[in-house]
Amino acid sequence: MARKKNKSSRVVLLVLMGMIVVSCVGVLYWLRREKTVNTEDVRIFLPDGCDFDGMLDTLKSNHCLSSFESFRAIAQARRFTTVHGGSYVVSHKMPVFDLVHKLRIGSQDPIRITIGSYRSLTRLCADLGKRFNFSQHELLQLLQSDSVCEQYGLTKNTIISLFVQNSYDVYWNISPQAFVNRMATEYDRFWNASRLADCQELNLTPAEVTTLASIVKEETNKNDEKADIASVYLNRIRHKIPLQADPTVRYAVGDFSLRRILKIHTECKSPYNTYQYIGLPPGPICIPSESSIDAVLKNKRTKYLYFCAKDDFSGYHNFAETLDEHNANARKFHKALNNRNIYK
């Protein structure tokens, strides 16, 4: 009788174990079919130090899950207890299993930023502060520190040249110092041996080339004439003639909407006013494009000392070697401005 009881017990145990296995497989199958319910891809932000409940609250506020119990069950099964701060994209109808795995290993989705033609370091830092976990003040303070400027051989006026126009993928919770280091790496990549050789030939530093390129960029958006404009300014530098660049006056007075530069504007007392001071301004008046920088480096070897916007308002310019020729071009342009009632 004891043997029969033992055999019956084993059978019952095996049946129970089988039922448990089947149940587990069924639950696992059900959990694996669970998907996120957000109607479109959602980016969530988890600050460093965020705990598990805080992460769940973020998922809840973004309407990502239909069942938090399912998420908890999968997380417990995967021994997910430590939350990695960062920014993550929760895809539409993403398997919750995959979401748990992604968050568990801290597989962040970088943020794509585009460094454009910013006219001030303050504005650049303000926009970056909206995209990352650091504040604009932290980044600006770092970039304006003597130690950082000295580290990269720049000044508080030229440190903006550390930023090269392009698009970059960067993690949201990057520190301000790590972000600056990343931009410095991109800067070094841009200023390769070929470009540095061109700088040396012009007897200018990369920061000075960037400063001149920023003026060229503000003068025209026509890539096919940027090298001519660059040649004018380089010729003026060689002959120690004031650049008399209108964009520097707009920068000095703080009004980039000016279409006519009048005498009152050129009398503005600012080191950025190249009507008042010979040579380049203290730093870039914007972050120039790659085409503008290369236009300076590969400028056309001309004898031009002047240029003036064409009176057809095409955006192109007339170039001149002599003042008389330039004055004739300027009269045509000013007449066209008057005809259109453009007085400022």
C-alpha cells in the first residue's frame, strides 16, 4: 500500500509541476504579447537618481502602459531594480519585454541637436539648456571660465568658435564638461591638417578664420561668391584698411534687421565696429557655416577692395578694385533702396 501511495503522490506531483509549467508558459506567452499603448513614439526623461516608482510614474504620465502589473512582473522576472538615468524613446506598440530590457540595461536614445548660425554664446547655451539635463547657466559659466578658454587656446570672445555647424547625436544626461569635450573633439576633427595648413598660409589662427568667415556668412548666402567676398576682406587686412563690414555694425548696435547702414550706426563705439577699428573684431559675430569657413581658406586671389549689393536685389554683389568704381556701384544700390522706400 505504501508503494502505491508513493507512486500516486509522485504522479500528483508531476501533474502539479506540469500544470505550473504550463501556467508559467501561458503567463510568459501572455506577457510577451503585452505591448505599449502610446499612440505614437514617446521620449521619456529619467533624471539621475530616479527610482523604480519614479520611472513608473513617468511611464504613466506618458500613457505608455495598459498594465503596470505586467510591467512589474516582467521587471521582477528580469531582476530589474536599478534605474539608469537618461532619455529613452518608447516606440508605438513596443513589446513591454523589450521596453523592460531597454530600461534595465540603460540603452539610451541620443538626442539629435543641430548647431546653426547662432549670433551669441548666450543664445546658444539657452537653446542647449532646453534640450539637455544641464542648465544654460551651467554651460555658459563653464564656457566663460578662464580655465576652459585657456585649455582650448581661445578667449571669452572666441570660445563660440569651438562650435562647428553640424548635427550631433548626444545623450540627454551628459554633463556640461563632457558636452564641451565632445564639441572640442568635433572641432579637432573639423580643423584637420589640410585646413590648418591653409590657416598657416593665410597667417591666421582657426579662431581668426572663423571670425572672418562669420562676417562672410552674414554678408551673403550665395556660396558661389563667398570666396570673392573673403578675398576683399583679406586684401583689406593685408593693406591695413578697415574692413568696414556692415554686419559687424549690425552686431555692434544689436540690430540685425538694419538694411541700410547710416553714419550714425558706423559711429557706434564698439570693438566689433570695423568702421572704427582696423582688423578683425574680437570674435565671431555668428557661428559660420562650413562653406563660409572654406571660402576664407580657399579664397579667390583677387585685387578687389570693395563690394556692394547689386541694385537688382538678387542677393549678389558688384566687386571693385578702385574707390571710384565702388562709389558708382554704391550710388546705383542706394538709388534702388530709395525707389523702394527703404530708409533703414
